Amino acid sequence: MSDPTLRSGMSVRRVLMIAIILVPLVLINAVSAAFSVPLVSTIAVGSEPLGTCLNPNTNRLYVANYGSNSVSIVDCATNAVLKTLGNVGNKYKFSNPCAVAVNPTTGLIFVVNNTSYSVTVVNGATDTTIKKIPLYKDFPCPWAICVNPVTNRIYVANSGTFSSPGDKISIIDGNSLKVVRTRTVGLWPTSIGVDTETNRVFVANTASNTVSVLDDTHPDNPVMTHELDGFIAPNGIAVSPSRNMVYVANQAQNEGGLRRGVVSVICEEYHEDTHTWTFATVKTFGVGRGYRAAYPDDIPDAIALKNVNQGLDRVYVSNSGSNTVSIAEVSGIVGTVKYRVYGTSGSVCLSGATNRGYVADSNTNAVSVFFDGPSNTAKFYFAEGTCRPGFDPYISIQNLGTGTAIVTLSYIKGDGSHTGHTIQVSPSSRATVVVKDILGEGDDPAHDFATRVECSNGQKIIAERPMYFNYKGQWTGGTDVVGTTCPTTRCYFAEGTTRPGFETYLCILNMNSSTATMLITFMKGDSAIKQHTVDVGACSRATVTCSDILGIGDDESHDFSVKVESTNGLATVVERPMYFDYRGLKGGTNVIGSPILSTSFYFAEGTCRPGFDTYFCIQNPGDTSAQVALTFTRGRGDSVTLSGESKTLCIDVGAGSRATVFPEHVLGSADSNEYDFFTQVKSANGALILAERPMYFNYKGWTGGTDVVGSPHASAWEYCFAEGTCRPYFDSYLCIMNPEGPAVNAASSVAHLKITLQQGDGKSKEYKCDINANTRFTVNCRDILELPEGDDNSHDFSIRVSIVKNKVQQAYVVERPMYFNYGGKWTGGTDVIGYPKD
């Protein structure tokens, strides 16, 4: 840590959003190349790909191939086409599929067939077609589609043709999978967006230069159609839920005889006194190359967006003619990526999990993949923290940039008050904040806190919160989490228990300007369900004691997994601290709730050596049983490189339930590297799950426990850790797994990596390693530093593990276990999986 005295002695809805959005809108016409947006790869798919959508639960991309009557299914972790659904042997055939959308709640994929007046339904769990929904033949050429996962409604725009434009929207009920209503909109509807908070649907009408708005919650309300004066052919639309912002991509604007692509920023405001809405353009900005010069065919074809940093929208526009994707924030154009040389543009979609965008290129029959990292004003959130006696919390901040980072830390305290301060972090370095130096110490709610960490000057940072404790004067240890950048309306935890000797809590942070109503669903080990509701006030935190709800008992009914969701649509952050006395091993663990479920999870660390008890907790929140395969790859070889036999255990996890696996029952136990292992957890039948790995240990006499949620992806150019130290009585390790199986070309399966330790004194050390396929590599960070034992900030460090330049991207996952005797009296350990950065 950067403070040289730190470890000395260690042997010791609305008004707020408007304020956030409207202030920077005055700058939206400014053009700035704020960062480069690299092209990651291209994926060969079918003929003339047009529509794309990404299932966030499975991280699979679905591509509608207009020319080959097929749908390509891509694994976004590896960019490999897993399967192509075509018409051969397919009961429900495709007919020039042009658009595709997913309902992440039901797992169904909807494919629009342009020439057969229908929508084909694909089961996202099995990737098989299950139904074809007929539309009206009087409404020709369906072209666009969107899904409201809240109401389970699907909206299809029937565009017609250039010479005979349509004007109808078909509304499909997602339960019956039938058309239940049609609505009349403007001419040639080509794009649809939905506000999932108000259930209002927005339609861009290309031929009539209008946007139509319909309220499907109140079907008797008339459709409102708004003109966009001065603009030609609105062709794409994207809606920002809860921000009352709509982005409309217009094909061209006349400006002194010049034509250019333009995005209109629309603000829709509800007036409670009159029960009416106003709809107005508040700003515009140019896209493609047309914002700099005349470019007659520079046409924005599709638009998508993601919400970043609790109030900022980032908009992505694919442009024909200039062969670009324009990336815009409310502060202006912040980056442009050229995604092909020639071609006709298709749709663009985004992965929030990997910060990647996908663009269909119908000319080259491929999908281009580009990386777009976190916003320049990166924010990290922590729901848990306390400065009560017996707790020592820290915030470790890693600066990945080339300039000094100006970082503001804001503390939301348990008594409702707020405070904060600003620090500077040197480039390519780390800093540590001693929170008690800011908040003091006291045994009251004013000394409980949640934290927001924000960089305000464009440097990329990572933030972690290590915390050491003596819980109730008898259980010592430590916890550590990497902050989340994505508050969410729903998150999951696979592990939890209220057996004797375990105390489990849920800490909930609500950064919104109104109260969040949270529904907590406990899925117990005996398959029973228990629910509890709690309100979390505006800009505050709350703590739930799980034993107050479930009681205490030594049986499966007191083991549980958890789903925490906001019933009024407000995004929150949830952590689950646990304190324990496990068979005499005392300590604590903590994880932040996972916003996604997946069909696979990866863990680089694991051991069945004596003194270590490793478990896997599997949560299945779905309504069908999950068939889960856990593959443990045991060690062979020397003391640091593990590559050996694999054993697989298959279990069924009941619907709405959890299961616990003890690998020692499969692998046995002995004090040898043959009993160290890495793990892949996969859902064999496509059911979405969550996997955690709690471990309890006696490490050289230091007792405690760790817990991590597995990584749903084994693909990143770089993993980062803000925290790490080799001061006396601290042992920091890196566990790196390469899960690739044997390849025809063995060299292509080798992960070529560079480990960089960014020290607290501004210096750095590098170490390179090659990790073969089906191998785990473990390195002691002290061996990389190559420093004499010392109690100063040169022994503190943050970590970057990256693929060596000019090598191909390779699948790998990194964890950082740490063991300690803090202050010579509090023993324990922590573990986190690296923050993925491309």
C-alpha cells in the first residue's frame, strides 16, 4: 500500500436524472477522439447477415442471415460459431430472416422472416426452433423487432416496400406466442425501441419522417406520432429507460446543400398535473464521416446504446458509406471504429459483460467485433464497509492510465449522512486509502458506510476494498472485493447459510433519488422458497440479517442461495458478507452479487490438500432442473505448473434450488500438487446457473476462508487487480488457468502472458510465462518482486496479467489468493478473480 506506515508493526426517477443529463448536453456537438476503439476480430457467419442480438444470460450472439435463410449462434467468449440453424431438417423454417431479438427473462429468441410474414421462435437453452408465429399477409415485409422482458410482449414492425410502405405494428404475447393486437403508426416503420419502465413503444417511421409512440399498458390510448422537422428518413431508434431519453438515427439532413447523418436526442417528460407527455428534440449530433464534410451516402442504418455510470448514455450508430460505427456520449462523439472496408451495414448490438460490440456486415458475410471499454469517468461501487472497532477497511486504487488519475471517494454512511474526498494516483501505479483516517472510528451507524469511487479526468482505474476484522472479538480474518461498475435491478448469490457458527448478511446500496423496494428470494437446500421485502431509502444503504428471516439450524433448510431484485426498477448494489467458525477455522468471506447467470463458470484456484476444504455451490433460479457437470483438472508436473488428468462430476440441481459439491469426495486428499486443481462448471442442458467456490483453510497456521463467484468467460486481453502486497506476514499468489483442450496445432493453445506488478513507490516489475493447454500455473508474487523482505510501499502493488503483444488471444482466467497475519493477531485470507480489461 502507498502509505509507508499503513502496515508498520505487522508481525502488525426524474429530477436527479434531468440534472445529470441536461447539463452535459450543451456539449454534445463537440467532436473528440477521446479514445481508440480497437477491432477485436471478425466472425464468418452466413450469407448477408443483417440482424443481431445478444443473450446476456448465456453470452451468445444470434445472427440473422438474410441470404442463406439461417441463424448463426456465436459463443462470445471464444468468437466461435457454435451452431447454424438452417432450413435443412428444421421444421420451422426461415425465410430471409432480417432481424432478431431476445427475451432474457424467458430465454426465447425471436427471428423476423421478411418474406414469409412470420416470426420464428428459438429456445435459447437448447438452440432449437420451437414455433413459427404467423403475421398478417396484408402487412407485408416485416423488418424490425423488439422485446419488452417486463411485460413479455414482442413488437414487430411491418415495413412494406419502398413503393408500397406499410404502417402497422404487430404485438405478440410472449406467453401464448400469438399476435394479440395491431396498431397503426407512420409510414415505413423500420426500427422499434421500448422503455421498460413505462412500457411505451417508440417507432421510427422512415417514409413519413416521424416517430410514433404507443402505450401498450393502456391499449385504448391513441398512438401519438411526432414529426421531426428538417430531418430525412429516421432509420434507427434506441430508448434509454428511466432517463426519458430517445435517440433517433436519421439518414440525412440538408445543411447548406450538404447531406449528413444525424442523431436526434429526444426527451420525453410526463406531467402529473395534466397526465400528458411532451416530446421534444433537445439536441442533435452528426455521425459517420458526414459530421466533418459532405458525404452523400453516409447513412446511419442502426443504433444501439448502453447506460454507463448511473446517468450517462453511450450511443452506437452503424453508418453505410463511411463503413464506420460512431460512438457518442452526451458529451459528444468520443470514438469511431471502422469495422469494414466495403459493404452494407447491418445491426449493432452490445455485450455489457465483455464491453464488446457486434456489427453485421452483409457484404463480407461476417460479424465484426470491436472493444469499447468503460466510460472515461469510471465508477466503482461497494455496498459494504464499516469503521467500527475491530474492523480496518481500506480502498486500493489502481491507475491503468498514462496520466495522473484524479479520484473522488464518496461515502454513504449508515446514519444517512454523506462525505467524501479526492486523491491523486500516479500513472501506472497504485494508491491506498485508509478509510478510518477519513471517517474515524466509532461503534454506531455513522461509522458504517458504502462507497463510490470515481475517476473524473479520463484515466482508467480499478478499485478494490480489502477489510480486516475481529468480528465480535472472536472471529478474525479479512474480506476483499473488486467494486462493481454496474448497479443492477437483479443479482444472485449461490452461497449462503444460517447453520450454527455462520452469520450471513446482505448489504444493499441504493444510489438513486428515491426509495428502492427490494424483494429477497431465498432458495433453500431443501428446495423450499422464502421471500422477504425491504425498503432501502434514497442515497443510503441497508443491512439484512439472514438469520432473522430463516432462523438457525443445522440442516439443508438453512443453506440457501439468493436472488435480490428491485421491484420498482431501481438499480442497486448488493454484497453478501459472511462470518464463520467452520470446524474451528474462523474467518469471513464476501462477494458482490452477480448480475448475470450463465451456462459455464471457470475457477483457477482449488485444492484438496490437508488443511483446505473446498466446496462448490451451484444456484439454479430457473423453473426447470439444471444438469451440471463439474470438471476438476488435477495437477501433474513441477511445483508451479499443473497439467494433468480431469475428473467430471455430474449432478442435477432442482428448479429454484441450490446444491453443494465437495471435490474431495471425487479427488481425495494428500499433500501433493496432484491435489491442486482448476475447475470448469457447465450446464449440460442449457439451464442458466450461478457457481461459487467457498474455501476454508489452515494455511501455515493462519486460518480463515475465501469465496469467489466464478468467471462466466475465459476470454480477456488483460486481467487487473488493484490490491496486492508482500509485506511481512502477507503471501500473495496468482493462479492462472488455461482451459483450452488439446489442439491440432498445440502452439495455438498456449497462453503467452506477461505479469506486471505496479508498485506503490511508482516502480514496476515484469514476468513472462507460457501456459500450456489444460494447465494451471501458480506464481508467488514475492518471487516476481525479487526484493528483500521489507515493510514499505515498494512491497505493495497492483497487478496486470495480459496477453503478450502480437500473440493470438487465448482463453485464460486469473485469481489472486492472499494469506495474512494482519497486525500479528488477525489471520485469514482473501481471493478475487481479476477484473477483465481489453
